[in-house]
Amino acid sequence: MSYGIELPDQVDNLNNVLEKQLSLLSDVRDLIKERAALEKDYALKLQAIARKAAEKRSRTAASRVVGDDAVKAHSEDLLKRNTLESAYTMLIESYDASAQDHQNFGESLITQIAQDLKSLEQKKEDLRKKEMVAFQKALADRDRIYGDRIKAKQKYDEDCLEFDGYRQKHDRASDDRHADRAAKQFESQKVERLNSKKFVFGLVKSERCSHWLIYFVILGSPSTYITTIAVANRVKHKFYAEDLPALENQFQHIQTSLTTSLHKILRRSHQLQLQLISSVQYKLSLFDGTLNAFDPAKDQELFIEYNRRIGPSAFTEPGDYVWEPCPGFYEPEEMSVETEPKIFLQNKLARSQTKLDEIKGLVKTKVREVEQLFQVVVLYEKDEKMGDANEAMINLLDAQHGMMQLTTIETALEGEIDTMVGALGDDQGAGQPHSFKPSSFSIPTPCGFCKSSIWGLSKQGKTCKACGLCVHAKCELKVPAECSGAAAAGKSQLRPKATVSRTGVGAGSTSSRMSVATSASTTATPTISAFSPPSASAGNDGPEVTILFDFVASSPYELNVKVGDVVNVMEEDDGTGWVKVKNESDEKGLVPAAYISAVGAGAGKKPVAKGGGVMKQKQQGSGIFVRGLYDYAAQGDDELSITAGTQIELTSVGESYADGWSEGIDKSGKKGIFPSNYVERV
């Protein structure tokens, strides 16, 4: 019999009942303390408090036995079926019939019963709060993944609209001098859209029918959105099929421990009564009978009977999420397996499989830990001399909560992998992945994939140490897994799969990518429009982040961190909610992604055009002038030097040149670019 199976999605109800059961500890403790205080007029006072307890019990017993939301009507006779309530009722009746006591007995009640009840109540209340925190955390994790799906949907809609805008610009600019740039932008956006799938919408009856058909052929559905739907569905199913039942079973275990401990305390109280009050032996023998009849399983079975929901009110798991195409696009739920989108999926699949291997190892370790802790709890509950059962229970619950989080990550990764494998089939890449590491670039460097500039100290680029290929962080997953430096060693490290085989990516696309890295090494001195590899770069450390909350590692794969620690990100969050970091002591491990915050990126970056090249304009002066605030030395032929106080006339492009950069003409007539935050308008 299990709450998780018999009472699905009733965590709040179980928590409410546990609170009511905890209140019983306070009720019993109050009763014992008042009993101990009856030195004078013992009989009358004892009778009075017994009646008081009986009235209080009559008001609260139903809530403890069947809860406040029972699906069936109940009566006073039903409450007698609860073995714990029956014992408590008999305890009150024995007090009413026992109008005698003395000081020693009262002191014994205080020192041996009341204090134990208070301690038990505090410990079990702490356990109840821990359970609710775990429940809220599980809800938050689930809702975060739900939110990722919503964000992916919004991003997908935005991409569709953005693509349509580029198409319109391309259409309008066909006879314009900006046609080349519009075409590049449109082609770049088309490639980005192909990171999902190809889908033909249909023909449009117009004079430019064929032209419109091309735009609709390249429309795609982002694989990220499809993946987040699968992940959300997997996590949703796990939440209702595994996490909630596990939490409810934990509540059941706490209830059992609570009622069992209370039973033991009541039995000790009973033994004191047998020793000190022989005159009430008959009533005490009746009480003994009710205590012997105590059965936590029977009480819980009664609770299930009156809370099992059937028929229209029965619990059903929410339906799965489904694909929702952007309004007006009418696209099916498919991933593109064209060359470039396929490379993206292959790289993401390899990364997810590696991460899944790590998580499976963590889960396996955590499962063994849970099994061992459970045996400790059972041992301590049987023999209190062996150790503190409550402490063992806390350790067990913490381990179970940690395992729940890990299995949620595992489920999300498996859902992601299954989705991508379903699209890729056996074609999962060449098996020679690049070993990209975050790098800083003190001078502009061409990206080995998109050929645009990588520049800045905020580590926006990555370098493969094996073959020397440099790419943007955003381009990492777009590069084929055909590292020339990896050779056979790379293949030997692949994660084996019994049901999936890997094949290489097309040779044409691979050679074109690798040629970029080769030609990059022969470039001339860099400027904003002429790139070469960096003459120096930072080490392999990733971007610095600040720790927002304390985190205590629960496995060898995790890392202890404290609020305010500055660490380097070695592996970014790939959707699992964890990042791999390194601290100042070169210790590495996983921490929750939500526990970190990026450190400021520092100075601005030089602009690079979206089409992959440098933005070049030939506009004349606009008549708008700016004044230099600080001195700035040009870093290349395409830049202007600034002297504080001198004026520069903006071109027609001006402040719109790129983020953080403006274009202007100095007093000598030279046109160039300069940092926008070094000047102010006149």
C-alpha cells in the first residue's frame, strides 16, 4: 500500500493531514503537562482536563483521520476505526476515571513524556517543512522547463517574423544599391532557419510566383522548440509518475515514523501509570488494549479509503504538449536534416550523450546511497540505541531529493537525445569532435565557421586546441565533428551505443569548414576589416561568474561553492540546469545554473556585420557633430583617433553603425569608426 500509488497528486492534502497529526503531539503534551500540575483537587482537575481534551479531540479528530477534503461522508463511529485515535480516546477516558496522582508521577510525566513529545514534534515538523521545500523545488524545476518551452515558442515566432522581414527587405532592395547587403542578410537568416527543417508551404498566385515559393521552401521550425516540447512532456510525465508519488511516499513514511514514535511515547506514559497508580489498573488495561491495536498501515488504509477519488473527480495526468506552428506558417513537426542543420543536431546530440553518461553515473551513485541510508533508517527505528533515527531520516530524504533532481535531468536529456536521434537516425556525425575551450581574443580573429570577427576579452569565442580552429561560441555547434587533430583518439572516446551507429558528414561541408581554419593563419596585421588569428589569448579558463547561493555537493561530481565565490565556467548549461565550473583551487565540478551570475563583460566590443563581414558605409557627412570626451587611439586603418574636445561629423550611418560604435569624418576628411561612449553630441 502506497500513498504515491493510491493517492496521486495529493501532496498538499498529505501535508495538511501531517500538520494536523503534528498538532496532536502538542495536544497530548498539553494534556500531560496539565495532568502533572494537578497536585490539589486532583480528581476534579483531572476530570476537567480530560473533558477538555475530549472536546478538542472531537473537533480535530476527523481532520487527522480522513483529512479536510474527504470524498465520503464520515461519522464518529468512523473515527473509532482509526487505531491511533482510538488509543488517544482511551487515554482521555482513563484520565477521567483516574482521579488520583502524586508529585513523583507528575514529575515523571514532565521529564519523560512532555519533553519527548516536544522534541518529536519539532523533529517531525522540520521533516514536514523539508518535504514541502522539496515539493516546491520539484514544482519550480518542472515550471522552469515548462517556461523554457514557452520561451522557445516565443523565440520561434520571433524568428519567423524576423525572417519574413529580411525577405521583404531583400525584395525591396532588389534594384537598390543595398541589394548585396540585403541579399547577404537574407542568406544568413535563411541558413539560421535551416537549423531546423525544410518545409514547402505552397505556391502563391502572383506575378512573382517562383520568387515567393523560394521563401516558403526555406522556412523551418527551430529544433530547439521541438526539443523543449519533448523535454517538457518527459519532465511532466516524470513529475506526475515519479516525483509526486515519491514525495507522497515520503510523507507516508514520515507519518508512519510520527505515529510510531508517538505510540512509543504513549506506551512509556502508560508504563508510568501502571507503576504509580494501581487503582486504575482496569482502565489502564483497556488503554493497553487500544495501544496494542495500533496499526499505522490500517490507519493509512482508512485515510486512503476516504480520500481515493474515482469517477469524474479521479486524477488524470495532464495531456502531452503538442507542436504549435507559428500563426500563418502551417509547418509540420519535423526537424530539418539538411547539411548544416544536421551538423548542429549531431554536435548537440554528442554533447547531450556525454552529459547523459555523467548524469547516469551520478544517478547510480545516488541510488546506492539511498539504499544504504534506507537500511540505516530501518535499523535505527528498530533499535534506538543504534543511533538517531530522525537524523538518519533527514539524510535519507536529502539523498532521495538529490536523486529526484538528477533523474529529472536524466529524463530531460533522454527526451532530448531521443528526439534528435529520431531526426538523425544512424547519421550521427564523423565521430571526431573538436575540443573547443573558451578563449579571449585581444585582436580580431576570423571565425572558422561564419568568417566574421571574434574579438574581446569577455571570451565570446572558442578555440580547438587539437586543430587550432577558432569559432564564435554561437558557431561551436555548427562546425562538423571532423577535428583534424582528434584523429583516431577522438573516435575511441565516443560513447558506445548498441542501437545507433554514426556516419560521417558530407565531405564538401567539412572541407570548407576546415579550410577556413587553415587560411586564417596566413592573414595580415589585423584591423576591424582585416582579420588574423590572435597573437595571444587567455588560458582555457571559461568566463567568470559569481555564485549567488551556497551549494553543498552531494556527490563526487559536484562542487562546494559559497555566496560571492568567483569561478570559471568550464562547460555551459546545455539545458539540463547544471554548469561545470572551476574554483580558484582548480577544483572542478557541477553546480546549478540558477546559482550563478555572469561577471561584467568589461569594455565594448568592436562591431562585426551580421552577414559575416565588416560593416562598410560610404555615406557623406550628415551635419551632426559630436565632441570627444576622452582620448582614443585608433587600433586600425578603419578607425578614427579621438582627442578630447575635438569635433567629428557623423556620417548618414552615424550612431547606427553597430552596437557601441559610430561612424564619422574627422577634421582632416578621413572617415572611420570610433567608440560611441567616447563622445557626446554637440
